[in-house]
Amino acid sequence: MMKFNEGLILSYKQIIMSNKKKPEQAEKREAPIEKTRLHKKNKHRERYDFKKMIAIHPALSSFVLPNKYGDESIDFSNPAAVRTLNTSLLMTYYDIQQWDLPDGYLCPPIPGRADYIHHVADILAQKNFGKVPSGSDVHCLDVGVGASCIYPIIGVKEYGWQFVGSDIQAKSLASAQDIVNENDLLKGKVSLRLQPDAKRVFQNVIEDGEYYDLTLCNPPFHASAEDAKSGSDRKIKNLKLKKSVLNFGGQENELWCDGGEDRFVQSMITESKGFATVCLWFTTLISKQSNLKRAYQTLERIGAFESRTIPMGQGNKTSRILAWTFHNMDAQKEWASKRWSKV
């Protein structure tokens, strides 16, 4: 009887031990094959094809290593690795021949930027019989184009749109201009303008006689330099970095402005009223959900005809696009009929 009990106890232990994961197995997980939160037209829904990208941009190979799960990846806390990944993505998927940034400037996450372009394209398609209007008849204004010129690159490649990019910093525009000059895809498709007044958005940029189908913007997130530094410190701590350096970088004007995202968006909405007849859809990213309430209150106050929020997500990050127009339904149809009839 004693031997039977010992055997029974032993068999229970064997079952328990066989079902218990080893420490190294507990961390192992299967990365999703498809990033379903990204737009269905986004080229980056699947895992990065490092073999394909390295074949086009061999410099990436020195940054690709197995992560703790055994998957091919890069060290996203390394600014050089992130910049090289971006260059590889742009060369592989967007026909970009040369792309670089001055040190310390914002290096944008390309999948998220592509999502913005595809979502606003869907807005235009709704008044174009479900088809996204393409070609140079579609004019876009990128408010705060930055040194990367990223939205014009994606918009030109995916839909052939025409872009004007504005910025308050001459060095950012010089970098963006270098990118335009060095890439045949962008020549004749992208022009750049300096905004001389940091308190203005559309004034000084939109010229008489111009019409825009879309405006885009990625507004500064933080309200002050101290707020930006605090956010950077939290990110550095979360990434367990030893040095005070951010993988995606960012200059002061890219990261913060007086009053932060909320005040910037309020100014943009208020100023858009004066350009109601020359732009079909105004859009901007909104990082903070809490900023939407005041934005909608202001839109109602100034008489926007229609507004909407488009949710976006990449990994653990959630954001949204706020879009608004002053054109009623008939005016939207007339706009599409006149401007996109040949597209």
C-alpha cells in the first residue's frame, strides 16, 4: 500500500512538472503575423522582411539581431538602428533613393505615418464613388513637414498627390529639400515653405488662388521644455537606457510648444475658419484623448459642418485623427466633381 501511494504521489508530481513551463519558455511568445490594427492598405501590417530590406540596403544588416524571443529585430533604443531601419523601409517600399536626417531630429515611425495617409485617403474616397482620388490634381498641405518629409514621401508614392510642406524651422526645411532634390519620385511633387510666425498655422503659407483637398499635421505633444524632458526621461526609464537619448529624437519645435497639443490644435481649428472655402478637409493627429472634447466644442462654435475622429493604433500606442470640413454635402460633391473629374 505504501509503495502504491509513493507511486501515485510520484505520478502526480510528474504530471505537474510536465505541465509547468520552464522559465525560458514562459517568456517565449509568438509575434503576430499581421498587425491588424494598421490600415488594410498599410504596407507594414506583416513582420518586417529584414532579408528583403538588407538586400536593398546592406547597412541594415549590422543592426539586425535576435531579440529576447528569438525573432529578428533591431534595438529600438538605438537611434542609429532606428534611422537605418527607416532608410531601409523607405528604399524598399517607397522608391526612395536617398534619405537621412540631421542629428537629433525626429525620426518618425513609418507604419504609423502611413496609416495617417491611408485613413485621410479614405475620407476623400467617400465623395468620389468609393475610389481614392489620385494624381497631382489632389493637393495636400503638410503643416510641420519636419526634416524627414515623411508624409509627402508616403502620399506621393501611394497616391501620386501634390504636396506643400510648411515648417517654422529653416534647418528642417533644408533637410526636407535635400530629400526632395535627391529623389526623382518627389521632384515636381513637393514644395516647401517657411512659416515665419510660430503662432500661425495656415496664414503666411496658403497663397491666394490656392486650393487644398487635405491638410495634415502632427502637432507638438508637450506643453513646455520641462514637460518634454519629463516625458523623455520616462521613455528612457521604460526602455532601460543608460544615456539620455531618444530613439526617435526630436527638436524642441517638434516636441513641444506653449500650451502643448491642446493649444496648438485649438489655434489650428480657429484659424481654419478663415480658409474654409479653399480647403475641403482639415485633419490633425490627436495623441491625447482628453483633448478631443475641447476640440469638438471649438469646431461647433466656429460652425464646422462635419467632423469625425478616426482611431489608429500601432503596437501598444493608440492615437487618432481629427478631421473637419466647412463644406456641406452638396459642396463636397461639387468639389470632388470639379477637382477630381480627371483623376
